[in-house]
Amino acid sequence: MWAASCLASCCAGCACTACQTVVSGISRRSARIAYCGLFALSLIVSWILRAVAAPFMEKIPWINHFHQTPSREWFETDAVLRVSLGNFLFFSILSFIMVGVKSQKDPRDGIHHGGWMMKVICWCLLVILMFFLPNEFISFYETTSKFGSGLFLLVQVVLLLDFVHSWNDKWVGFDEQFWYVALLVVSLVCYVATFSFAGVLFYLFTPSGQDCGLNTFFIVMTLIFAFLFAIVTLHPTVSGSILPASVISLYCTYLCYSGLASEPRDYACNGLHKHSQAVSTGTLTVGLLTTVLSVVYSAVRAGSSTTLLSPPGSPRADKPLLPLDKVDEHEEKENARPVTYSYSFFHIIFSLASMYSAMLLTGWSTSVGESGKLVDVGWASVWVRILTGWATAALFIWSMVAPHLFPEREF
């Protein structure tokens, strides 16, 4: 017993030392990646608690105060929402603190980039504190999260549009035949993938002998958007590149598939009902991966004055996010410069992503008790995906025609 106690103490001491070493090694230029890692940790904790927390939560009186104990799925959803709420509050508080930071001389700049041990402790305490809140608070957060998730999806679309236009501008900027051929090849591949994918959707989600007019409408609208993108892009007035149109067409087709795959498993037009568990896990994995990549991309792009995260007049950050050369931190402090991106909006991205990940893990809190352990299943998920695809189409078309409709404005 004494030996085991000593071993446990040594392990705890080593763990604390390791944590201190890690957080002390987070520099100014790697802080954004550290926030992404903390967000990824919240997803892992949510996933684990969703699987194991239900038996313990059933014994907590202020959570299970019902005359009849709810189903296990209810407690799984509640655990995910409580972790998400703690994560949301953590980043929202940081966002509020960072409002108005313009210069690196501002003391709050140090809070954003440093104090990681204290921030990790505060994050843990907030998550733990959420399990002491009554159910009414969690129910209100659940309702609010559906609206916050919609905002995050719109931000996700804006980031995608920013990415494809930057990708196209970079290759065109080389002004060499090789890169023009590369643009054409990638565009053709995306279009072939788009129409092949659409054919698979017709096969899976419009089975013969079933009245699947709604599914047919969704798929046909996606194809119409793909043709419309090409027409607008190649119009002489616009004279745009076909690469962004092809990539957005493929993304809209994926969103259409994601929406159709989220239809209830007892729906006759859902051809994936025989593989419901595998499809649900795959959809969840892709959704979470997309969420993490979106947040990481926002962190990486935050150093550029051309992105939506950058405040007006901020300098363009041409240095890499994680430089290999050592930086003289004392010299940086002496030469205090304006911040290169909005710290406050940066944390809002994480707050909205916390809401979206909670909805993704709980099937938008509509399929609990109906689909068992299936996630992201139900008509709410279907319409969220489909409407996101339509919003993507509208924003892309607007990004192409707006500079010509309003030439005096900068887009």
C-alpha cells in the first residue's frame, strides 16, 4: 500500500511537471495552436463522458430529480452539453476581456498569449462547475446552441470561400503555364467528383418504388447550383476562375450527402438505413474533423490582414505561424506593434464552435431516445445541412458578382 501510494505521488508529480513544461513552452507565435489544442481536448472529454458518464450522473440528485429516471441517452446528451457550456463560457470570457485590444503594449495581450497553466486550470474548473448547475440552465443553453451553431456554419462557409479564392489567387499569381494546367486539372477532377457523387446520391436516396420527391429536389438543386457556379464564373463580365466554382460545387454536394445521410433510419428513402451505425460514426467523425480544421484554419489565417479576423489597419503578418528561428522576445516587447488580428473575434470563433460540436455530438438534441447511440440524425440535422449548402451557394455567387455590381466598394 505504501509503495503504491509513493508510485501514485511520483506519477502525479511527473504529470504536473510535464504540464508545466508544456505550457511554459507555448510562445506568442504558437498560442493560437495551443487554443486549438484546448478546443480539441474539450471534444475528447465530451466524447469520453458521452460514453461513460451516464451511470454516475443518474446518482446526482440535482440532475436526476425526475419522478422517473430518463433514458441513458438523455444523460449522455446532458454530459456533452455541460462540457460544451464550460468550454463556451471559457472562450466567451476571454473574448469579452479582449475587446478593444489594439496594441501589443496592452496588458491584455499578455493574457491572450501567456498564463497557460492558469488558463488550463480555469478551463477545468469551469467544466466541473457546469455539473453543479440545475437542468434549467442546460436546457436554455441547448436551445441557444442551435442558433450559435448556425452562426458557426456561416463562419465556416466564409472561411472556405476565403480559402478557395486565396488558393486560386496564389496559383494564378505564378503566371506560369504549369500552374494554369494545374488549375484546369484540379477543376476537372472536382467536377467529375461532383457529378459522380450526385449519381451516387440518386442511387442511394431515391430508391425505386418510393416517393422520394424531397430527396430528388435536394439533389437536383445541388446540381443546378453547380451549373450556375460555372455560368456565373465564366460570364464575360465576371471572367473568374473555374477552380473556386468547382471546389464549392463539390463542397455543396458533400453537404447534400451529409444532410440526406442524417435522415431518420426508418425513412424509406434513406438507403443507408442498413448501415446506420457505421454511417453515423463516419458522419460524426467527418463533422468533428471539419470543425477542428475550420477552427485551426481560422487560427492560421488570423495573422493576415486580408481575413475577417483582422482589424482595420492591422499589418500583414508575413512570418510563419510557427517559425523555426528563435525570436528575441525582449526585442519584440520593446518594439510593440499593433495586433495582427482581433483577439476578441478569435475567441468568438471557439465559442461558436463549442456550440456546434455539442449539437453534432447530440444529433442537434432531437434524436435522443429515438435513434439510440446514433448521432447527428434527425430532420433538424437534415435541414441544417441543406440550408448551409444553399447559404454557401448564395455567398459564393455574391462573392463573384458583388465587385461588379458595386465597383466603388472594396470586397
